[in-house]
Amino acid sequence: MATLEQKLQDLLQSSVEDLGCELWGIECQRVGRYLTVRLFIDKEGGVTVDDCADVSRQVSAVLDVEDPIADKYNLEVSSPGLDRPLFTLAQYARYIGQEIVVHLRIPVADRRKWQGELEKIDNDMITLIMDKQEQVLAFGNIQKANVVAKF
């Protein structure tokens, strides 16, 4: 069964791409009585405020017509930022060799939070290096992951 985020990704992908942007990912989060639907967009050279506004207008029109969300919701469109969230294995692959932080659904070795250099991806397993030791984590067990911003 597809999650709401997956359904929205399928529904909105082409509309965002038609505007010259990549739909990086979608987060849905309940805040009080409302659902916040957060779209992260990216493009070569960076995302502008105008890009976010254009995508917001286009996506709002699609959501009004298709009506895939039963609850009241707020739509937010933004850049993924420097500490960008990672949603797919293909996105993880772009950041091999960089530091990421991972929050797990189910603890591994009594830990839910792991931070280290992303060494490799093998099928649906990711390998982090921390203190010169490898830790292999299942992609399906990852609740959220972000790139660690370096300044």
C-alpha cells in the first residue's frame, strides 16, 4: 500500500518537472488539526523564491482538481537546503563519501540515531563509517536522513 507521500510524488512529479525543477521529496506532517504537506524542490544553480511560488501555484491547482488529501492541509514548497533530507536510494548515492545523519524506526545496537560517512549502497542496505568501523543499516528501517552541512 502506497503512503500519502508516494501517491503525491506520483501525482505531482511531472508538474514540478514541467517547471524545470526536480521534486526532491515530500514530507507530510500533522500539526494540530492541519496536515502540513512540504515539497522540496531542487534545480541546477539553486532554487529561487520565484521557483517556489511557481511550483506552489501549479501544485495547488493539481491538488484542487485531483483532491488526494482528505484532511485540511497547508502546502509548503522550499529548497532542500544544505542539510537536505534524503528520500531515495538514488539520492543517497549522490552523497557517497559525505557525512549523513540517520534516524531509524527500530533501534540497531540499541541506537536509533547514527551519524557517519556514507561509504556505499548495496541493494537496499547503506553502509556508514564511524570511528573507522562500518555500520550497515537497512534502507527500509530509516525514518529520516539528512546530509550534514559543512561550512
